[in-house]
Amino acid sequence: MSDPAPHKGLTSDLTSRSCDVEDLRAAWRDACSDLRVAYHAWREHGWRGGADAFAAYVAAADREAAAADVLARHALGRAVTA
């Protein structure tokens, strides 16, 4: 959705060996759920008050993308070292 650079620090912090892959999966699933809720809220608002709902949707989409990126980097790191 947007430039992945804003969460670079997040990905470097969370891809350390101390992270549990199940915690990362849970964070991604939670972000997906939040994204779904935000999308439906945006659709329900339509043109009235839709700007705030759209902003919440974009923020949720960014969070989901960041969580997916962290999970993918962690999985890739595990695959390379396994």
C-alpha cells in the first residue's frame, strides 16, 4: 500500500532469533482481522464521514503489510539457516 520504509525499525527489531514464529503469526492474524473490520466500517460510512473511516482502513492496511513483512522475513531467515 505505502512505502515499507516506515516500519524498517520494526522489522529489524522483530526478526531477531528471540521472536517466536507463533507470536508473529498471531500478530499478523490480528492485523488481518483489524483490516477486515476497518474495511467494513469504511464501506458502511459511504460518503458521510468516510474520510476518517478511510484513514483508519489505510492505517490498518499498513499495519497488516508490516506484520506480513516481519513474518515473511522471519520465515525466510529460518529457512536459510535451517
